[in-house]
Amino acid sequence: MRLRYNAPVTLSFALLSALVLAIDQLTGGALTRNYFSIGPSLNWGNVLEWPRLVLFVVGHANWNHLISNFAFILLLGPILEEKYGSGRLLFMMFVTALVTGLLNVLLLPTGLLGASGIVFMMIILVSFTNIEKGDIPLTFIFVIILYLAREVVNSLHQDNISQFAHILGGIIGSIFGFIRPPNKNPAPPQNS
């Protein structure tokens, strides 16, 4: 038996986020504050701030925050990479981060930090892994009720959690599920 880097996008994302958090703790929070979070506003005239519209998903407030996000990402990511392919999953993660970051800056007076929008995109998207043309998976309906409805209710309470990112991530996952069906015959794992 040997170890295999079976889900390169998922594993690279997890390792990069853990590395950023470890370095962030050595810098007293400066790394995440300056590069891997997005405030309630963005200096559009400074092109160097634009990457923060997607890089906020790499930053996390602490180890509990990171572990709670990556418990889901490490479970769902490999399934989605197998069904959709690494490149397509990376594209979907990028779009989710960009749309969530952009709309947060344009519409909300709060900052954004962490990969929870990606988590909710994956939770919804995984319910589409066995979709047939013209079908609406029952798992999709149950996941919408369990996860997104809960976030709508939670958004009525004041806290420092971005239910907006959760809901938007879920909506984006739904859109990808309907317009980008999984590969019918995903490539078999390569042996070397």
C-alpha cells in the first residue's frame, strides 16, 4: 500500500489554508488581516487588493474555524473531484469565492473570512452527483431544507458568522449542479 495524493485541489486547498493559519499565528494575525480576509470595503484603486476577493477563503480565524470548514471539504471534495474533475472543481471554487467576496463587499457592511461558502457550495453540489437529465434529486431538496433553510433562520440573529456566504455558496452550488452535470465516465485513478 502507498499514499496517494488522490484529490489534488482539495488537499492543496486544505494544506495551503493550514499553512496560512500557522504562519498567521506567528505574525500575530497580520498575514490573514492583510492578505487573506476581505473587509466591508475594498480600495478598488489598489489592484493589489483585488486578489482578496478570492483569497479570503484561504484565511481562517483559528484552528477550530479551519477544522470545522475542512471537515466537510475533506469529506466532500474528493467525491466532487472524482465526479467533476479537478479543473472543474477548482473553477467552481474560484467562482464561488469571487461571487461571494464581490457581493459581500458591494452589499454588506461586514468583512469576510474563511471557506464556509465553499463548504455550502460543496454540500449542495454533492447532492447532484447521481443526477439524470430532467431529474431533481430528492437529496437536493432535503439538503436545501436542512442546510440553507437553517441559514436563512440563523441570518435573523446577530453574530459574526456570514450566513450570506453560506446561502450564496449553496445557491452557486445549486446552479453548478443544474448547469454542469458530473462527468458520466470519470477517469479512473492512475496507478504508477
